[in-house]
Amino acid sequence: MNSAGERFRITLWGESHGPMVGIAIDGVPAGIPLSADDFRDDLARRRAGAPGTTARRERDEPQIVSGLWQGHTTGAPLTILFANTDTRPEDYRSLTEHCRPSHADRTARIKWHGFNDPRGGGHLSGRLTVALVAAGVVAKRCLPQLRFRTCLTEVGGLCTPARFAETVEAARAAGDSVGGVVECRITGVPAGTGEPLFGAVESVAARLLFAIPAVKGVEFGAGFAGSRMRGSQYNDPIVDAEGRTATNHDGGINGGIANGNELVVRVAVKPTPSIARTQHTFDFSAGRMEPLVIEGRHDACIALRCGVVVEAAMAVALADLML
């Protein structure tokens, strides 16, 4: 459903063009210093404004309404709200019957029998990732020993960062979009973190990563490239008593349990499905395929703002495993 986690449990709520979105976090230890300023940097990394991002401008000011007293967490559930102030629900009036390709318009309508909020994807919108980023901030405050390095490694099939902006602009100018790959590297995860099978670091993390709208693939360490190696090439020799390895094809995880090396995960983000070009898709009111022009404000490359969301998901997963 809308909740995840056992020791560090989060519940996301709200809709893209509703009055607000937010998150409730249960399991936050008492006594952790926290203020609205602590969210500023990560929220800025997600915020639109750079070339290739949406023209929607939300202030994203966190309102902490429970679980905080005199600047410290209380141990009670922490609830954080974000007001939606730059909404244009009229852009989605025609999409209840003429569903957008590769969106959840049709599946949401089927699942909730037409009672779903269709504006901007409603509850299934990427807008809710602002609340996930907030949860990531709290998780990182709970685990200050962790260090994150997150970056885009690929955009539109290119692995040359100097050409990323050019690639995104070319897609935008053509009324199109591109996807990308986000890589997150984490140090400070103690060896022994994680549980076998369903409590594996990969299992817990992947559940949260796949909850990010537009994420279609997750790999750890060498990932799919490892399947094309021989064992003699892939295996990570242990070089000292601390468990440091000469290579890190396993991405810092063996048997679902962290081995003390750097944890490495990569996430594939699909191209933004809302594009300016005319598309042809089935119109349920007309009973045939019809041309569709999507209104609204959309990113030419969602991956540009996805790095901090991936980082947040990993922080939440590790908080659930480590606290």
C-alpha cells in the first residue's frame, strides 16, 4: 500500500494537485536535533528550475506538525507537510477517458473504479517524492555515520556528463524526453547490516527504489554487467582482515548482508512519458485511437531531479535495517 518499513516506517499521502502532500514517519529515535533548515539542501536538489525541468514551481517548505518538541524529535510519529501552491488541475480535464500513454491514468481508473484523483496522476505522481526526500533527510540525521555520493552517470544513452545538457535540450526542443541512470554510493554501512532473503539489503532497498515513479530498473554492484563476466573476473578477493575487497562487483553486499565495503546501487529512470509531441492513443469515450496533445508542465528528463530521491530511498532503507 502506501507504507513501508518495520523499524523505520514511512507512510506517504496526498495528490499532485490536491492541497498538500506529506509523510508520517514512525520509529524516529527521540532526541535527534531537527529543524526545517535541515531539509533545505536536499529539497533544493529536487526542486525544478534548471534547464530541462518542469516549469511548475513549488516552494517546498516543510511543515513539521508532530513528533518535534523544542528542536528535537520526541519519539512519537514525525509528520511533515508540503503545501501544493502552483497547481493547474485544468490541464488534466480531458485525460479521464483519453488516457496518456505509459501513465497510470487507465490502471488507476480500473483499480479504484473511477474514483481516483486524475489530476497530474493524483496519488501516483512524482510530486510525492518531495515527501520521500524529507524522509531521507530524517533517516540521514538518524545515521550520521553514512556518507552518500550520488550522480547521474547516463542521460539519453550517453555516458558523457559534458553532453547531458545538450542531450536534454535537444529532446525538449523536439517536444520529446530522455531517461537516465542514477548511481548512489554509500560508505559507513557496517558489515553485518541486513538479513537473509526478504530482509536483504537489496530486498529492502529495491522495494523503496521501485516505489519512485519512473524507476524501471535497479542493480547493485556490477549488476547486469556481472552476468556477462566469468567468475574469475567477477569475484571480489578479500585483501585484509577488515574485509576490504580488491574489486567491488558485489556492490558491498554478500548474501543480502553488507560486507563493509562501499555500497553501490544504480537506478534506471525512464523518459518522462508526458511529452509535447502529438501522440496517438485509445480514446475510451470515442471508442478508437485519437491524437492526444498533453497539456501541463513536465520535465524533459526526470532523472535530472531523481538523484536526491534515490539517495533518500537508500537512506530510509538503511535506517530501517540499522536502527
